Amino acid sequence: MINKLIANIKKTNAPIVVGLDPMLSYVPEQVQQKAFAEYGETLEGAAEAIWQFNKEIVDHTFDLIPAVKPQIAMYEQFGIPGLAAFKKTVDYCKEKGLVVIGDIKRGDIGSTSAAYATGHLGRIQIGSKTYVPFDEDFATVNPYLGSDGVNPFIKVCQEEKKGIFVLVKTSNPSSGEFQDQQIDGKPLYEMVGEKVAEWGAQCMGDEYSYVGAVVGATYPEMGKVLRKVMPKAYILVPGYGAQGGKGKDLVHFFNEDGLGAIVNSSRGIIAAYKQEAYRQYGPEHFGEAARAAVEAMKEDIAGALENR
Amino acid sequence: MINKLIANIKKTNAPIVVGLDPMLSYVPEQVQQKAFAEYGETLEGAAEAIWQFNKEIVDHTFDLIPAVKPQIAMYEQFGIPGLAAFKKTVDYCKEKGLVVIGDIKRGDIGSTSAAYATGHLGRIQIGSKTYVPFDEDFATVNPYLGSDGVNPFIKVCQEEKKGIFVLVKTSNPSSGEFQDQQIDGKPLYEMVGEKVAEWGAQCMGDEYSYVGAVVGATYPEMGKVLRKVMPKAYILVPGYGAQGGKGKDLVHFFNEDGLGAIVNSSRGIIAAYKQEAYRQYGPEHFGEAARAAVEAMKEDIAGALENR
């Protein structure tokens, strides 16, 4: 699947991923009202609203981008109907040829991590039948529990040719509280990065490993170090746009081949119609606004990479 | 909710929690066949089988125990139907007067952690209506992202009088890979423990905080240290039984008042009928076997606490 991700990036010439993290407040009034008219002001109604919202965003951007990253928390907050909308979104994006990165940040021990890996990337045997429960292409994984928590994901990735992105240095302000702590003169995130390189050696695609890393755009200097620590790991870079990261901050996340990183923007794309720059589209044309924001993001990153 | 947990522990005289982590392989043939006859060999069939299995376990143990801890991964692996069985289990256990600890190990940043907190412990506004999506009493939380990831849970706990258990030192063999690393002469888990004490000071019940910690039974010496580092935190102790922890290993997780810790057993209880010691019950009476295993566990821990 890392090969498909890279092929998609080359085809679209866009190392970007659109974060499908719909808050109900991002969904324009007309979409909400239509969903509530059909399902009432219920969890089902909210789930229908975010699904219709996602569909419109995807329909307006899929030809420009290689991948999407639905954040499962935004669906889980609407209970079972919300998770059904997550699944519907995953399936629809795959139909459209997009690589789907499930931003699930799971991580547990042994058989429990194996269950998450099965649920999100693998298949489950029930009697004589086999099912693919959520079926994302990639998942994000939390490393706090060590190899026991990560290896079951790697095993499923090897079987299914899928991939993971392990949290190394997250984009949030307090990420340094534990991740930046010095251990034998090296920060914890670097130690986790070394582990990512080690885990990744077990499952290589053509050029890059199936085991990637998450490193926030908000910490470009650390990105520079981590790029060298794990040269074969694809880096998923959140924090662009709404969280403050800019194209020029991102150049060191990429390798010399122009590959090796994929930059996420969520709010900045899906709620673009609420920004001053795209206000002319209005809430009726939020899909077009998202498309314009994708184009601007592509240009920003391409420009930064050309001028490095 | 910490007050209710403590009241339940005093009432049952049992500082234990039963982990409702059903693998399909634990579910006796007759339960599986009945579910498959009704729903086919489908995700729905598997979900029905684990729900009926859970119900039987709960019906045979609820009067002896204060709390249950369903591990959401075991449900998530069956997709949407599995998560519906999780929700059904949460609701049923609450009806029976049990405190429900959702073992979800979530943790993300800002609005995303807020979405998880809303989904699992809080309520969500949809138009003019309000819903409680999963509605557990407690949730487990991963600290790797720092305060940004934990504070949104604490906010919801304050509003809803619910609680969390933060992963401090997990029970698995590789937990030391990152958690035991020395930082200024102190292991990372101790630093996380100090943070738990700090976070917990913001939301105190009568005697203990709403912010507890997870510390594995398999590391009793570390439990002894952490008990002192976070005196007001309830410690959720996994790793008893099947993972190797014994009653005598657990005494230092408790405070002098006999409170402060709650010990989890999953497989050791719910799949007791498969063990040599309870084989006489047979798969038909797996509920009775679970009850006998709960009684033995209560005795083991009570004995250890008396002799300390």
C-alpha cells in the first residue's frame, strides 16, 4: 500500500492528504437541515450530515489528491451511527481511488493490539466466512506500550500489504511534555524514531517502508533530525494550515527524491468556506472552496520544495 | 463516579474488576451456534455471540463485583455490529449497578481528544437535542501526547462526574522500552505518575481523585513507588492471573486504608471454564465457572491484604 500511496502522490504531484475530520459546526446549515429532515435531530441525523458533507468534499477534490485521513474520533463522538458514517466514508474514498489513512491512534498490548489491527487493517474469520471490518489502507498507532503494541499491527500489514504511521513527535503544543524528555542525551521522540526505522526494516515496499511516522509540521527542526533517523519511513505531517505550519517549514521532512513526506490539512481544507480567503464561495459551495484550498496548498508546498 | 466505584468496592468487599474482553474462541460452541443460527456467520452473528456470552458472565457475577472493564478492541474487531455489542454491554452492566470502565486507551490532541471524551464519557448536542453516545463511567487514556491530550477528558469528567485511568506503567513485557527510560535519574513512568497526581488534584472525589492510573500487576516494585508518587490516584491494575500477576504481588498497590487499587482479570474469569481448575463446570456452565473464578480471586487478594 505504500507503493500505491507513492504512485498516487506522483500521479497527482501532490504530497498532501485531506483530513476528513468533520465537526458538526463545519457542516453548512443546508446540509444539516436536509439530514435532520430525514433522520431527525438524532445521532443518525448528525451522522448523515457529516457523511453528506464528506461526500461533497471528496467529490470536489479526489482528482487532485492522493489520500484522505478521516479522524475516527470525530465519528466516534456520534456513537454507532457516527462510526457507520466513518465506514461509509472509508469505502467511498477507496472507490474513488484514494488511499485511506485511518487516524485512529490505537495501541494496546498483544492480543488487544492484534484485535485493533484486525478491525482496521485486516480480516476476521467468523465460522467459515471472512470479513473486512473497517478496511482502511493505513492506520496511525501510539507507541507508548512499546514493541508489543506495534508488532501485531506490523504482522497484519505484512499479510495485507497495508501500513501504519507511528506517533513520533506530535504537532500539539504540549507534545514535548514527555516526547522531548532527554534520555542519554537524546530526546524520547528520537528514540521512538529509531524504533520506527527498526520496525520498518521488516516490511519494505519498493522504496519506502510500510511503517511510517507522524511528525508535526509545527516542529520543523525536529523533522529535520527525524528525517535522517528514519530515512525509509514515510512521514505523515499534521499541523499544516490551521495549526500554524507553512510550506517553507516542511521542506526538511522530504528526502532528496522529493518523496518521503505527506502533509495533512483538515480544517484548512474542509472548512475553507469559513475563511476570509474563500468566503466568496459561500456555504452553498463549500466543496468548491475546499477544491480551491487544496490547489493553494499544493502550490504552497510545491513552491517551497522548488526553492529549497 | 470515583465515589460510586469506592462505594461498590466497599459493598462487595472486592477490589476487583472483570475484564469483558471476549475473543470468539472463548465463546462456547452452543452460544456461537445459537447466534449463527439467527444471524448467520456474519459480523452480526459474532456480535450477538459475544453479547450473549457477556450477559451470561455478568448475570453470574454482578452481585460479587464492583465493576467491569470491557476492552473495546475486542468489539471493534467485529466492525459496527461489534461496537453495537459493546454499547449493549455497557448499558446492561450499568443497569445491573456495575461501574463500567471503558478500556479504550484513546488519546489525541485538543478538539480530537474532546471528541473522544464526548463520545465515551460525555454528551453531544445535535440541534436542540442531547445524546450520550457510549456513556461509560470511566475511560482509559494514553498520555503520550501530554496535557493537551488529557485535559479535554478531565474537563468532561468534571462536568459529568466521571473518571479516567491514565496509562502509566503497562503490564506487557515490552512496556519498559519507552516507559522505563531514565530522565534526570527517574523513569518516564514516574514522570507520567507525577503528572497524574497533578492532573488529579483538579478533580477530587471524597477521598480519591477522578483521575486514576494504570499500573501493571506484573511490575509490583514499580507499583510500590507509584503508589507513593500519586497517593490520591486510584490504580487500575491489569495483568493479574493469565498475565502472571498474583495476589501477593498486589499489596503495595493499595494504600493503608485498604483502598486505592482495583485489580483486573479478564481471561482468568471469563474463560475460566477452559482452565483445569474449573473444567468440571464444562462449556455449558461457563457462567458458573466465571463465578467460581471471581470467588477464588477475591479470596486470593483478601488473603494477601490481610497478611501484608
